[in-house]
Amino acid sequence: MGRKLRITQIKSAIGRQFDQKGTLKALGIKKLNVSVIKEDTPQIRGMIRKISHLLIVEEIKEKKKETKETKKTKETKKTKETKKTKVAKETKKKKGKNETS
């Protein structure tokens, strides 16, 4: 997957040329201060360049998607850790009882 861009309109389109209004519409921006997320392609970059005085553009970092396998390995690690802590607590309790007896 490619990078993504968050595009936000920060200035009004009132009094702008017709083609600039059309570019806003093509990007899917309908209102002021509303953001849309688009793929980073040369076509989108060209539209942004044309009306850059009306927009703020931010690159979005994509998070890695977890597969079922990675979720399972995380779950097994958690259960192993909880089992270890339970065993450690039980041994401490037993030691404490033996010392008091």
C-alpha cells in the first residue's frame, strides 16, 4: 500500500475560479475545515498543487495490520506470562507459610 494524505480545506472557495471549485469537488471536500483521506498519487498531488493556497496537507503514517497469527502469538505470550506470575506468587506464599511454621 502507498502512503496516504489527509487533506483539509482551510480557506473558503467563495470568489475563486470555477476550476478551483471543481478541483475541491473532485477531491471530495464539501465544507470548510473538513478533512478527507486520499492515496498519495501524482494525480492527487497535481490537484493539491493547483489549490494549495486553500488546503493543508498532512502525510499519514500507516499502522501495521495484525494478522491472526500475530494475534495468537501475542495471546500465548500473555497467557504464559500470567501463568509464570501466578506460579511465582504461589511459591512466595508457600515459602512465607513454611517460615512462620
